[in-house]
Amino acid sequence: MLGIFIPGASVCAADKTLPWREKLLDLIRTAYCSGPKCKILGTCFGIQIIAEAFQGKCEKMKEFIKGSSNLGINPSFWDLPYVNELNLKPRESLVIPKSHFDAVTEAPTIATVLATSECCNVEIMAIGDRCLAFQGHPEMNEAWTACLIYQATKEKLNFKLYYDEIKKKYFHEKLEYEMWLKIMYNFFKKKCKAE
């Protein structure tokens, strides 16, 4: 196995009643501990279940987080090999799409927290050079995120009008969509130190 991508989901990673939860936790631990070439990328539910797999903690939030968030970026983020070689201009803040009810409240002790925000203490984390995870949805642009918000509201609205309203209300800054995709692609492409 060369890589695992764990995307968002409509369930909580801390829900111990999920019949497949323990198998997924075991798969994550086994892939990381036994497969020196296997990379693990997680977004939204992905960061939550990865945190739970390595003794971190995920919990329900007080409210549904939607739209976009400004992340405070740890300078070490720009030093990650798969980020550094892209020659991106280091910044203290980046914007990421959001749509979630749960969040990592305690990062695993083996993880490095690379970004935080007003709503989440763990927005981006890495475990060594083989695991990268985001609380937000770096794989999504405004339209995809608006669809998630639209579905979560369960209202019967005209999506085109709703999308325009969502953009005005929740996306105050341009999303870094292309940059996030380059980072995720380069993360999977870059060879691990163990190789």
C-alpha cells in the first residue's frame, strides 16, 4: 500500500458505536507503523480519525463550522519537504474551506501541529513525513464547500441563489485551492525518508 486518503464523512470519529471504526483505526496504525513507504492524507473526518488512531482526541463542536477559516500557520509548515520544494511564499495566515461539526481537540503526542484557527486548536498536523492531515477541506473549492453547506442545512432552496449568498456570507477571502492541491499532490509524490 503506497497511500491512503481519508476524506470527510457525516459521522464523528469519536463515535465508538460505528461498527467499522476499530478496523479503520487499526488500518491507519498498521499502515503508518508497518509500511515505511505508505503515506496517509486526511481531511476533515480524516484528521479526526487519524488523531484518534494515535491517542489524540476528537469532539463535537458547539456549532456547525462552515465557509472558510483563516489559519495561523506555524513557520515549520513551510519547511516540510513537500511544501518547501514548491517554492511557495511563506505566510503567517492562509485560508481553507470548512464544513464540519467535529474537531480534533487534542493532537496526538507524536504529531506536530502546523496550523490553528479561532475555532480549532489543530487545523493542520503532521506525523513524521508520512502523515498529513487537515481539519478543513483543502481538496474543495467554494462551489464544493457551498454544496456541503447546502446539504447540511437540508432546506429546499434554489442552489444558484443559495450559492451566491453562501459566497458573500462565508467566503470573505479568496481560497487557496490550487496551492492546497499542489501541496497534497506533492505530499503523495515525494518519497519518504525511509525509502
